[in-house]
Amino acid sequence: MTIETNKTLEKSEKSENNQTNELLMEAHGLYAIYEGLEGANNVVALRGLNLKMKKGEFVAIVGTSGAGKSTLLRILGGLQKPSAGSIRFSGKDISRMSEEALVPIRRSTIGFIFQEGNLLPELSAFDNVVRTLRYSNVGFSEARERAKKILKRLGMESRMHDLPHRLSGGEQQRVAIARALSNNPSLILADEPTGNIDAKNTEQVMQLFKELHKELNIAFLIVTHSQHVASFADRSVELSDGMIIGQHDAGSDIYSLEESRSIIISENGNLTLPPELLGVFDTYGFNWDFTFDVNDDGPRIIGKPSLRYHEKCPVCKEPLNGDKFFCSACGAKLN
């Protein structure tokens, strides 16, 4: 487990400018507060959340139900106003734009994929995609050609004239993906895109996302409760109780995320710990060993449990028990 600052050290002003130019989206200090019903306390869904996303990046927001994932997705996509904070998308502050100003941005630069697919049941797969393009003022002939092309690319050529109820869950999601990609967006936002399909179709859909991300250089932001789905992303961000508690690089072991977690220290020095670490730090904080390192990525504080919390004695290899300050088998001091 590593702990790193939210703000990395830049080698020069030139590299800092290049990083800024690569940014697609930047959210700062996002709060989402819902008024409680019938005198109940207000619900705080997001708590001062900061997030940056580069052009062409594949990011997964992972967390349990109620963590604030869907609220974050709606706010980033301009479907909901934050209670506080700002969002810059392609250099424009969209957090306070009017609905009239947001509509063309959503239609031309952002594609949405929802868990249910949200296909129009009375229209075929082909017509669902055509209708989306027509809403964006694409001409009828061009809309038909683009719909055929994208559905063929997604392996739906033989099923494009079927109604949604005749398609499998995986096929319906492919149509939803086609609809989201039809306007050549720079960002795809997907809310639990594999939540209603089985394991086989989940694997196929996520592999398809990876292929499209690499082939078209489109940024993907997926919210999911599944660590396996998150493992397909370039970077996974953990969300808990409306706060980002850490992130993981691509290739992390999805069964041992605590070993790859980078816990983020905010620019004002606040540290938010994952739930499973809170009790350990509160009770045994003095038994953790910390080292400090500075490299090209910035300062890093590396924290590891002391040897006294290992399962076996490092000297005689016997299982440890008791208070773990001394090995009960050989008497070795654990420090």
C-alpha cells in the first residue's frame, strides 16, 4: 500500500503545460446534497470530491451501493447540477451552464450507456441508433449509413432489424454502445453497464470496451461495484461514502487490492482512509512502519504493518499468537 500526494512534482513548466493540455475533464470540490424526506437529515452523496481525467483515458469508479457512483456520473455528464464545486470539460466550465447550453455538448461530445440499456422498445436496434443521430440533427441518409456501420462493427449486422425484446442482454448492451458511439464522442459514461448481463456477456462487453478505447482513442468512465469490471480500466478509483479513498493502476490484483492501493492526500493535506484501514490505524497506528520517498511521480509515503502483525515469526516461522510483541515459540522480539 502506498500513500501519495494528489499533486505531483513537475520537472518543468513545459511538462506542466503538456499535462494540462491532455486533460479532458477536471472536477473540483464536488458536493451533492439531497434534502431529507419528512424532516429527515439531508443526504450527502458526494463530499468535496476532486477528479481529473485525461483525453483517451479509461477510468473505472468502483464502490459499493450507496457510495455515490451514479450521482457522480450524472453530475460529470451534465445530467445533474452539483450542490457545490465545478466541472471543466474540454476547457469549459459546464457546472453552471443552462440546460439549453448543455444539450448540444451532451449530444456531440458525450455518449451515455446505462445499466438497463434504455432502448426504445418499439424501435428496432437499427432505428434506435438512427433516432439518436436524428436528435443530433444528422441528416436521414447519413444517419442510416452511420447506424449500419457502427452496428456492423459491433457484430450486430444480422440482428439490427430485431426489436429489443428479441435480443439477449449482451446484444441489447451492444446496441446501447452503438447508440453512444454514433456521434463520435470524446467521452463515454457508463453506469453499471454489465449489471444486467451474465458473466460471459460481461467479459465480451468489457473486451469490446477495451478494443473501442484503443481503436478509437475515446475516453471511457465506467462506474461499477465489480472489481473484475474495474480491472479492465487503465486506472481504478475507489469511492466510499461520497469520497475518493484511493486508486489503483492497471493490472492490479483484483483479489488483493489493499496491496496496490494508492491513498490520496488532498492538496490541503487531508487524508481519507479506506474503511478496512480505519480500525487498524486507530488502534495500532504506532505499530505501522512508514518510509518517505520522492521520485519522478512526486513524493510518496509507503506504509507497511510492523513484523509483529505478520502471520508467522520471521525467525522460526511458527504461527504467531498473543500480543505479537514476542514470538511465543522462540522468544524472538518482533519489531
